[in-house]
Amino acid sequence: MSHALFLDELISTLGAEVAQRGEDVPARYHTDWSGTPPQRPLALVRPRSTDEVSALMRLCTAHRVPVVPQGGLTGLAGAAVPVAGAVAVSMERMNAIEDVNARTALMTVQAGATLQAVQEAAVAAGMVFGVDLGARG
């Protein structure tokens, strides 16, 4: 299947508000802080739910299209830089703190929750989340 047909199916399945073609992807999603040369992805998907992630993964698997997950793009190893022909998946919309349970000292957060938001939710519940990085926000 051609990339054009794959992109049509991707946008048809997820909608234009979630998936966009590579030529429309802002440069911000082409690289991370590593200094790795930028690469425009085939498409950018910014899912809002695990159902949308699942639909994306089914399509990419069926069409053998690689997927590169992206978080805050602050990594220094180049792991968030798309490869040619890949779909970049930004987790930025899946950023909710779903549950904070002080009694069990457990938190449920979505994949795109920032470290700072997790730390603040823990403090608000009288707990401490002990992981800290300079790029936490």
C-alpha cells in the first residue's frame, strides 16, 4: 500500500484533529534536544485516548509503518526523532492525572503527564514523587 493510501486511512480512522500528514507537521516534532538531524515524519498523531492509540497501532502494524513515540522531546539520545517513513506519536494530549490515592500511595497517570504535574499531584495528596529531572515541566 502506498503512503498516500495509508495516510488517507489514518486520517479517516482517527480524524484530522488527531492525525496530520507529514507536510503539515510543525518542525517542533521533527527532532528532540539531542542534536540529531531533524526528520519530518510521515504523519503526526496526537491521540487523546488509549482507544486512539490502539487504532493507530493496528493501522501501522497492518501496513508495516514504523512508530516513534514522543514525550516532552527533551531527551538527549535521539530516541524521539522520527525515522524516514515513520509516524510520530506525541503523547502530549494524554496528560491527565486520573487518580491519586493517598491511602495506598498509588497514582494513575496518562502517558503524557509531565513529571512536574505528577509531583504537584503527589504533594497535594500529602505524598512525594521522588523522581526529578531538570526538564520536569
